[in-house]
Amino acid sequence: MATFLRILGIETSCDETAASVVVRHADGRGEILSDVVLSQLEEHSAFGGVVPEIAARAHVEALDGLIEEALERADVSLAEIDAVAATSGPGLIGGLLVGLMTGKAIARAAGKPLYAVNHLEGHALTARLTDGLPFPYLMLLVSGGHTQLVLVNGVGEYERWGTTIDDALGEAFDKTAKLLGLPYPGGPAVERTALHGDADRFKLPRPLVGEARLDFSFSGLKTAVRQAATDIAPLDDQDVADICASFQKAISGTLKDRIGRGLARFRDQFSGLDTEPALVVAGGVAANQEIRRTLQALCLEYGFRFVAPPMRLCTDNAAMIAWAGLERMAAELPADPLDVQPRSRWPLDSNAQTLLGSGKRGAKA
């Protein structure tokens, strides 16, 4: 392999437009030369969520300039990169089309290989970029669109142990915030409000707690929040704070059971590991401090290393897409043809049972 590999990454799967240049050195170390992200928060805040048409249009307007900026910050030209990596799914199809078509055009014009990257694989491999984490490890992905517990065995080797059967955790936060009249994005708003609340005032359910399977469910919890709010309406500020605190406590209790069972399963399955087992947390919800404290305490209890990449690399970014492409290059996996198509649903584990939260279209199960 060459002394180093250098790749341009493009990310447009939802409401962030991003471009990055990342290097993988011969010893496996990663180095981010540039990482440019343009948020569309203001464009979508008035609607209380992401509007796909607005997101796609914003990607079209911003992406070329961001790629140019990423190359300038990295002090490299297109001729000096070794490949192009672009998110090909899962995500909003309009945004995916913008990023992938741009990646194809650059790869064709510059004569470079193209890697069509699974957005979830970007999250799954980020801990190897930031912490040099060896395989295998367990990853909890908690975001607006995904809640999954995944065994990461190697590049392209993923086993989904658990997924949401209804709402993703970030979606539950956003819907709870909207119900309570809090601003978008809902996760940070709920967390801030909960700081002033009584977490024991409302006894909210902890879905699937006690079950052997490792799946998640948050729709019933969201319904319980709505019922609690309806029962005491009209709400004052303290009521809202108490509901938020109780909601977060229910989430933490649910995760403690679900993830605790996952850590125990990992311990049993990989009892002969030479290295300390690790739990990686990724996705925007990973910023929630209550959730982090719960996961850190679990890792301490089960003897796991807790790994959380820097927050800017937990949310949508192009550095993780570039790194996933580099990992595939280093593993000598083939590049993708220029007629590769975007996929709005794309599970990491293609053998997993079809569930709503698995990245496949299907029934809720």
C-alpha cells in the first residue's frame, strides 16, 4: 500500500451539506485535513422538522462551494486525491442524489475511483479514525432516523443486534418537544428544560424492558407523554420541565436495560478478547449528557471502554464518509461503478430481519 491514501468525502443524506479531505497513513492512522459542514437548521426550524425538498435544494446551492473550500483548507487539488467517497444511503433520496451525482462527476472528471458509502457505516467506523479502535466492538447508533445496536466485526462486517421497531430515539425527542411547545431541534430543547424538572413526578413506561431481544421501542413512551400532558393541561413551565425530566429518566432506564443486555451478550460471545471490549456511541442523540452518564455507568459496571467520538463527528459529517471509503480502500475492497444508484433504505446488516428501524422498507414487526 502507498505511504498514505487521501480521499475526498461528500455527505448530503439529510439536512447538513458537508465535504472533507481525510488521509489514512500506512500505519492505519487517520488524519482529517479539512472538515466543512453547512447546517440547514434555520431553513427547517419554522417547519419543526426537515423538509426534503428544501434540503435537496440547499445541497444543490452549497455543495460545489463546500467541496472547493474543503480542498483549499486541505491544501490539495483534485489531482492529488486518490479517490472520492460519497454517501449513497440511507437518507432522503433528493439529498442523496445531489451528493452522489456530484461525487460521480468528480470521479469521472479526475479519473479517480468512487466509493458509494453507507452513511451508517460511516458512523460505525468513526471510532477507528478518532481512537484507533480494533475490531470487534459494539456500537449504539442513536440519531433522528436510527436507533440500532450493532456488532462491528470488520470493514463491511456488521451484525445488527437490536433496532427500533417504531420511532428512532431522536425522533421521540423531537416529537416530545413539539408536543410540549419546545423549539426545534427537540433533543437539546428537552435536555435543557429537563434540568429544571422533577424526574420522579410522572411514571412513564420503559418499553421492552425485561425482554431478551435487544430491540427498542419509543412510540408508547411518546404516547404516554402526550397523555400525561393532556391530563394536567394547561401546562405551566414547571409542568413542561417535569415531563421532560421524567421522559429522559424513562429513556435512561430503557437504555440501561437494553444496552446492559447487549454488553453481557458481547462479553459471552467474545470472552477470549486480548483487548478491553468497547461500546461506541454515535449519532446526534449521543450529545445528551443524561444518556452519556447512563452509558458510562453501564460500561464501568460491565468492564467496557466507553468511546464517544467528538460531537462534530457523531452528527452528520463528511469526514466519516471519507474515512469509510479509506477503510474500504485499505481492505482492498472494490470501488463502485459510476452507475451506482442511491438507496433511501440501506441496512448495514443485509441478513437482519426486516423491521422499520433496520434501514429496510417493511412492516413494523
